[in-house]
Amino acid sequence: MPHFHHEETRTPSEVLSEADYKLTVFEFSTGISTGEKTARSECYDIVFKVEGHEGARVREKLIDHPTTAWKINLFITASGIVLEEGEGYHFEQHMAEQLGFAWINPMGLRCYATLGIRSYTGRSGVNVEVNHVAAFIVDPERGFLKPDPALRQKPTKTPKTQPPPPPRIPFQPGGLPF
């Protein structure tokens, strides 16, 4: 049962200037997308630590859908993971083993990325600025960053244990709308 605690207002993460940074996967969770075009696709919510900027975090959502899979591929490549063309992989170990795919442990992966600034209107009506990953950088001359060994041991959060929901049917048997 949850318990209420008086806490100070959560301070937002520092908004960094648009530039290239080193990022480390600090939190990783899986879920199912509810977007109009990507509904029922697996999605990955990632929180990156920005190296050299204490407390700076960047949240990114990657969606495993044909129209957005390119960004996952760039993240994997920028992190120094090598897969064969067409090779299956999964970010959850038990699912990778069950499917016979390569397992990619996302925790602690590090990469270079260009951060941008995104503005939106928050629920309270206030304009908010946050950083986002504008591009993952794949540059063999720069090299690849080794994963953070301490974070490699940290488990991912909220592993998906349910199959995607069934497709929505506009009318139920008997002609009544849902």
C-alpha cells in the first residue's frame, strides 16, 4: 500500500545546450506503445545519465515499429553492440532465451549522442524545456565507449510480462458499440 510523504517539489533536470555528449543508460523499462501509428508495438523507456553533468538526465522512448526501428538500430550501433544483418535480439534476457535471440543488456551501455532541446506545454499550462536525443552518433574514428560495469548489474525496470492487447473491434457481437 502506498504511503504519502511530504516532499519538496521535484527539481527538473538541468537543460543542457545543444551539443554532443556521452550518455549512459541509467534506467530501462519495457512496455507497449499506445500511439496511433505504433499501437501494440514494444517500446523502451530509457533514462540516460549525461556524463560530466551531475544530476543531468535525458529521457528517451524507442519504439520497435517499422517506422521507428531505425532509431533503435542507431542506439545499438552507437553503443558498440555488433549484430549480424537480420539477427534477432531482445532487451529482456528471458525473452531472448525463449526466442533464441541475442540478448542485449541495455543497462550501463554508453554512447555518444547529440542532444537537442524540446519545448512543450506541461499539464499545469507552463512551458517546459527538456533535452532529447536528437541523434545517436556512430563514428568509428571516435571509437565506442565501454559499458559502465556497476550499472551492468542493475536490473531493468517493469519487465513486460503480458502479451500485447488484442486488436480493437469496433462493434461487439450483437451490434453494440464498445
